[in-house]
Amino acid sequence: MYIGKPTFQAVYVDEGPNIDGNLNDEVWYRAMPAGDLLKTFPEDNSSGTQATEFRILYDKENLYIGIWCFQDNPTDITANAGNLADTGNDDHALVILDTFRDQRNAYAFIVTPNSLKADLLLGDQGRMQNMDWDTIWDAKVVFIIGDGVRKL
């Protein structure tokens, strides 16, 4: 578990990775992995039972976040939703970007194991959630034997 605020380094690349769900592009390995993340369900701020790590890249126009979600038993992955209304009950990766650096307002991006994606604006420290906001972004998920992997 992190003590204080975690820090990591996003890495500039001339050309970003393919957004195909595979995190085996050489470009991902230019960034150091960050991990030891905390979960919010069923218990807030508790350590996960499975390892998760992420890497962040950027180029002149895009931000890339690769998330490795390791799972010993793929049958433990919850991936039932076929529509956005039901995604909250599935496993998911949630990325919140506090680009205002005010710890009150942010952009949130969610992707499920079925590659369903949702985005929303957060305000008032998360108490206001604008699901009508819709931006342009892509996400793909791939499962590799023994490991559930998500790529944003």
C-alpha cells in the first residue's frame, strides 16, 4: 500500500501503442509499472486479492493508459453486462483524471471485461456525476490465459 500520495512517471512516445487489447507492444515497456492499487468494493481502500498494475504513455495528441489486471482463476471475472446500465455489477477498471488539480472535479473513464466503456464528468468531489458527457476515446480488453488484461 502506498504511504502518502503515489507518484509515477508518464512517458512520452513518438508513436502510441495499438489499441487492440494486447499490451505486448514494445512501447508499453518504456514506462515503469505502477501498482499496489486499492479497491473500493466490497471494502473501501483495501488491498486487492489479485495484482493490478498500469503504465501511462502520451504522444503529441493522446494519453494512453495500459492496465494489467492479473487473475489466477479467469472464472472469477464478472463480465455479464451487455449494456452500460448494468456495468456497475461487473468487474471494471476506473480511471479518474483530476486535470483541474482541485480534488473536486474530474473526468472518469470506465471499461469492463466485455470492453464496454463509459465516461462521465465528476464534480463536487464525486457527488455530482454527469453521465451525459460523451468524449472520444477507445478501450479494448483481451484475456490472456491466466491473466485478465484491460487496455485503455
